[in-house]
Amino acid sequence: MAIARLKNSKIAGICCALPDNRLSVYDIGTQCFERSDMEKVVKSVGLEYIYKAKPNQTTSDLALDACNNLIDGIGWDRNVIDGLILVTQTPDYILPSTANILQDKLKLPKGCVPLQVNLGCSGYVYGLWLASELIGNATCKKILAVVGDTLTKTISDKDKSVIMISDCVSATAIEYTEDCSESVYSLYSDGSGAENLIIKDGGFRNPISENSNILIKDEDGNCRTSMNLSMDGMAIFLFAINEVSKTLNKFLGDLNIEINKGDLDYILLHQANKYLMSVLARNAKIPIDKVPMNIEKFGNTSGASIPLLICDTLRNDLKKKDLNVVMAGFGVGLSWGFAKLLLHRLTYTDIIFV
């Protein structure tokens, strides 16, 4: 994709909602695997806890709390919010769109544009890009970009390859502002890797059948059904450290960004796992001190991981000053993208537990 340079859009605040249900990885994993196996996972992934949605808690439930807290926190008038973008892989229903349901529950005006996008770990970058496009062409003035999933509902308890998955939904307020600096985006897709991260049954290609819930064991001892999330971990790892690092280098080069000369404060990577992020940073020639990480606290929260990283690790900095950042999201699709923007000083970057 050619680089997109967009103006007049500014992040006004961010709120992330996590389920009030924190679980130890050891408590989950040792039910089905030896403790030594779990120790290897914890060491390589850098993970201690995950947050799991309660049985009746959906993506829209977390989104509703995140959005309500955000709207109240920044003092927006709901009657002038004219855009709602929901980026999720776990909607409440196949149809209608959960974005429409959320618009009603938030009591946003009927003239609000609701859009739902099916993306995962690249979703925050795509969501910001789409919001910035709508603001840049004067379609909307104030947009809520809601990004996140309750993916633990799709994983097998007997599959340690996806034990790092955690639930979280983020809400970001984006508004039209004439005096803000431009944001720059570059987005990519490679559908040939679709099988590497997939839920095979339950759609219209492979409807649910009598075989959909049969547990199948792989060569590593993981058991899952065709209704569970399935990940080829090595394929995803190679994709990230090769394709993502190469295109990230190109993005930085195209923008003449020299990290060692202080052109950036941070590079915010999707929190996939600690080892992968370390290798990706090394391959992209990024100093590791420019790459904040918090996966050990929250797990892999899919598209919500970058806003959660901002609310968790950058909130104190953002109360005092603006930050120049590059964001890199990558994952299911395969899909990935980069954003370079100025995070203006924010007084509202909150994490709530519901």
C-alpha cells in the first residue's frame, strides 16, 4: 500500500476494559500439561496472567463500559458523536452488526455512522486509519474507535499454543482538530496465510456439523476442535520476524525516521509474545528500550494490545508531554499495518475492570 498521510484527526482519550477475572497461566495450563511445559511457555512468551471474559460477558458488554467511561472522562456530548467504528472478531451475533447495537446502547444519535470491521491484532492501526479517513474527508467530526475481542471464548483449554490469549476491549475517542500534526499509515494483507490463524467451522464455508466439536490432538499434544481458534505458531512467528520487520523498516525509511537520533519516543508493537517482539525489534534494528512491553501483565489482547499498552505504560508520560510514536499491528488475515502519529498530551488514559 502507498503511504497515506492524513490530517486533522487527534486522539482525545483512551479507555480499556478488561474482565474482572484474572487467571494464572499456571492454574490454567497445569490442568492439562506438565508444569515443565508451562514453564517453557511462560519463559518464551513472557506471560503470567490472562483475563478471561465471564460466561455471559460479550465484546459489546466490555465495549459499552469502555465507551461510557471514556465519554464521561473526556466530557464529550453524546449528541455530537457522529461515528462509531467497531473492530472485532467476536461480535455478539452473525447479524445484525454489533456496531449498530452498541450505537443504541450508548444512546448515540441516529445520524451516527456505525461500521463493523472483522480484524484482529492489526485492528487498532486499521481502526485509527479508518477514523482518520472519515474525519479527513469531513464525513465525521467525533468518532469512537472500539477495538477488541473476547477470544478466550474460542480457545480450547487443552491447547497451550494459544494460552497467551486474553480478553480486552478498548475505546478511543478521535476528533477533528485543525492544529494537529499529520498521521501516516501503511497497511498490508496476505490472504495466503489465512489458514495459519483460523476458526475453521461456524461460518458459511464450513457450517457447524456433527464433527465440529470433536477434539483432535496435534503432534505437540494440543487438543482442539474445529470450533476452536487454531494457530500455526511457527508460521505466525516467521511471518512477524520476516515480513513485518521488513515492511516496518521500509516504513521507517520512507519517512526518514532515525530512531537513534531521537526522531521517535517509542515503537508500540502488538503484544504477541515477549520473544517474538524482541526478535522483531532486533531484525528491524530497533533499540529494545524503545519497545515497551506489558504482555506479562495482561496477555495477548489481540487488537486491544496497543491501546492497553498506552494506558498502562505511557499514561504518566502523556500527562506531561506529547509523544512521537509508531504503532505496528500484525496477525490474523494475515494482516498488518503501521501508523506514525503524535500522541498529544492526554489527561484520560484509563483501564477499568468489569
